Amino acid sequence: METVEISVQGMSCGGCEERLSNALNKTDGVSTALADHVGAKVRVLFDADRVNETQLRAQIAACGFDPVSSDKHE
Ligand SMILES: [Cu+2]
């Protein structure tokens, strides 16, 4: 499992957090996604053998949000 924190522009409330978290949680390979509209980021715990960060970013964009440059890996 790998954790990535992706900066996301465009979330303005808890509803946005929920929409993004739910979409990512439904994505194959994602274990847990936690969006934070105040911090403008989403933290995703995922299985790197099944999904990659590019796909996560595409999923974020598909929700109507804007994934910014990658920063933290753990
Ligand atoms: Cu909202």
C-alpha cells in the first residue's frame, strides 16, 4: 500500500469532499481516500499494483476538480 497526498483545487465545502472521497473510494485499487477542502488536498491510500497516481488524478479531474502538482509520498 502506498499513500499519496494530492493537492486539489475546486473543493468548496464538505459536499465536495464527500463527492471526491466517494468517487476515489469506488476506484479499483483505492483503499481509503480522505478529501479536505480546507487544506485543498486529498490523501489516498492505494494499492500501487492496481492503480497509479496518474489514474487517481484522472479520477479527480473526472469529478470536476483540479489536481495540482504532486508533493508528498510516504
Ligand atoms: Cu462543495
